[in-house]
Amino acid sequence: MQPNIIVFFTDQQRWDTLGLNGNKSGLTPNFDRLARQGTFFKQAVTPQPVCGPARSCIQTGQYATTSGVWRNGLGLKEESPKLAELLADGGYRTGYIGKWHLSPSKDEGPVPLESRAGYQDWLAANATEIISGPYSARLWDVNDQEVQLPGYRVDAQTDAMIRYLYDRASEPKESRKPFLLFNSYIEPHHQNTNDSYPAPRGYEEQYRDAPLPPDLRSLGGTGAQHWPGYCGMIKRLDEALGRTMDALISEGLDKNTIVVFISDHGNHFKTRNNEYKRTAHESSVRVPFAIWGPGWDGGGERNEAVSLVDLMPTLLDSAGVQIPGDVQGRSLLPLSRNATKGWPEESFIQFGDNSLPPGRAIRTNRWKYVVTSALEFKSKGAAPVYTESHLFDLECDPYELDNLVHLESHSAIREDLRRRLITRMTEIGEPSAEIKFAPSSNSGQRTASYPNTDTQ
């Protein structure tokens, strides 16, 4: 029997908000419990830390430059494989609720049918952070009719999802199909209209004394101002996750439903540039990612290199649907069975947007190696020339406060990671590019043994 699939999708949620990743503020008890029950991808990253590009990778299993959405405001290529279309062909009913951000049309009004990537049931908007407020959820249905949902926006979308689950469970068994349902929340993304993090009333006050992560303490930015509201939003999302699981049990759907929890990218709170993401730092690219349910329970904590580009082939594999040859991600299902042979040691990351120069990064569990282009190279998100800009030892410096890219002691490590980055760029069909070395300086007391130094 094909499983139902729910994707619980948050926006701009940092990896270190999770209890499983050491957060002590009690923001995610439901996630922590369910991720322990299922399979938790501790080292997961986004392949592109911008809303639209990340979502294109999720829906197509292709990197953003391949899907055509290398920046916000673009639509998926017609020829790209699409998750909802493939699952519908495989016998699924497909539904989408919430933020889409893959329509090239204006953010106001409904998303055109041709921009919905094949989703059959629809209650969504292109950019909910612009056209609605925290207590005024505004979406459009499958017939392009505007729908105003009551309550705090997280609760409103959760209520809509629970109604959808009730409707599916109420269908006659002989005509019932397995379903895929994305619930794409805007929270804990900032409210673009006033650059705020509006938690439900009373929740921000609960986290006034919540400790800031080390990068926000050291680098300034807007963390001191926005962290309490951000935490309050995440707490309400976790409560919504608990409500979702309760509804599955109530409707008798829990035994045959896979639940995925992801976020499209993180949030560095204006510490690395003058906005919230679009860099290759951990605060921007590392994301919560867990799967539980049939085929995934008991998978444990995985430390392999995993990316959101792997989600689409993973869901197809879980549903028993063939993965197209032009998909660039990998199914994660073998990892839940401890089958790791041939798994890559690094994740590949593209970053940049129309307002920032493109860059590329490679991340192992130990090292982060980043190259950046000059500002004028912005054509389709790629550049002919990049220069080494960052090297971080994630084992010693998980919050990336000490850039090692200029140290002579790490030149051999840079050379190896440079080679591996070029290989990954070539593998996904990027045009050939030159990577210039950063000038080296004396390392002082710091030494690095290589290749004996762990590069994983």
C-alpha cells in the first residue's frame, strides 16, 4: 500500500532552534520526540538559501540553476520534473497549502494554474509574508477564490490541513487515493511589510531571556531585537506539529502516513550581510530535516551529507514511483536502512540572488569551503570567475567566527576542497569557471595536518 505523505514546511528556521541540536529553550519538544522516533538528518543543508530557489530544488530534485529558479521571482522550467505531477501519475492525490513562491506573476492575487507545478488541491498564495499578516491569513483556492482564514496564521493553516485530512479520511475506501500534502508556513520568516517577527500574543514575552546563539552574540545584527519573537513563532509551529500528529491518529491515518519536517533555509539576522540569508554560513544554510512514519521509523540520527535537493527523489522512492534520470538529488531511503555505500562526503551549495553576487560552497561534516564572485557577475546565478572567500573548521568553530581561508597552514585543505567543489559544479552541468586562490598569510601558532586531518 502506498503511504500518504505530509510535508510540514517552515520558512527561515535555523538548525540550532531544535532541542536535538542543543537548544535549551524548549522550543521543539514535538519535533524532538518525533525525529527520535523516525530518521533525523543532523547535517542537512539547503542547496540555495533563498525562498524561491530552495523551493524549486524541493519540487524538482534539481539544483536551482538547473530548475531555472536561481533567484526569487522566476518560475520552474517546463521541462523540469515535478513532484506533484509524478506522484499524480503514480496514483496520488496532491494538495498544497500556504506559501508557494514559485510563480513569476505578481505576489498579489492567485497563483495561475500553470504555475502550480501540478498540484490538484490548492489553498495558497505566492508570498504570504507580503499579502497577509499574522492574524489575517489570506490565500486563494483551486478556483482562484480568495479565502480569509481566522486566527493566528500558523493555527489557520494548521486548521486547513486538519480539515483536509478529515476529508481524505472520510472518502469511501474503494475510491480513496494516497495523498501528498504540503503545508508551507511562512513562520518563522519575518513579516516583510514591517520587518518584524510577530509571534502569537503572549509568546514573545516567554522568550525575553532566551540566550542568543554564539554568532548573534558576537556579530550583532538584529538578533537581540528579534530573537524572542522568532522563538515564539517556532514554539507555535511545534505545537501545530503536535496538533497535526493528533489529527492523523484521530482520523486513523497515522499508521500509513509519512511525515516530513523541513525548512527552506535558515536566518543569520543581518550578521553576515544587510538582510537575513543569501550566504553560505551555517546559520543560513543548515536546516531542520526529519522524516518519520512507515519506512522511516527507527532510522536514527544520520550524519551523512544531506540536502533538500534530495527530498523530491526521496518521496518518489518512498511512494514506489520511478525517479526520473534528470533528477540531481538522491533518495535518502537507503540511509534509513543504514545503506551508506557510495554516499557523497560533501553537500554542494549555490548562493546569491539578483541583489548579491553568486557564490558556491562545499560542506563536509568538518569543513566549509566557500567561493564568491564579483558583483557584476549575476547572469542566471553563475559566474565565470570565483575567488576563495571563506574556510571554516566546523568541528572547532561550528558558528563560523574564525575564517581560515588566508592561512598557509590550511592551503592543502583548500586545494582539496577546491578540487571537490569544481567536480560538483561540473556534475550538475554548470559552465566551466575559474576559482582564484585567496592570498595566503602566516598562520602564526596554528597548524593543520593534511591529509591526516579529517575532511569529512
